[in-house]
Amino acid sequence: MLPCGFSPERTLRERGLLTGLPGWDELPAVRNDAVRVLDGPAYFNRPGPRVVRGAEVLAHVLHSVEAGDPVLPGEAIRLAAVAG
């Protein structure tokens, strides 16, 4: 999850808009505890050098590939690990 213009904190605050939709619990990523919240504004939503870091974070999240510096907890938050 990386809504355009939303920080990870806002995405987490408003996650109920998605998680409450019919069928959410049936999504393969949800069933497999593979939903992550990423920082769209920082790494993905506009061109620049930080897009490279975004690609490194995606490589880790999607394929468990370590590319570049290790992914920090705030860069890829496991949604199921967040209470509420």
C-alpha cells in the first residue's frame, strides 16, 4: 500500500478504508500476511534519486532480495503487525 501523497502514518491511520471493503480478507496478499505499507511520497510518487531506494525496497518486499542498504522497519511496514 502506497497511496499517492500519503505518508506511511496517514496510510496506517486510514487503512480501514481498504481493509473494511468486501473481499479484502480474500486477497492472496492478505491471506499470506504479505501486505506492506510503503512510503510513496518519499520513494515512488515523483522522479528523482530516491526512486532507486524505492526499487531496492520493492526488491526486498516482493522478492526478498537485499539490494543496497538493508530495508529499515519504517520503509516497509507489515500491515498485519500493526495493532488495530
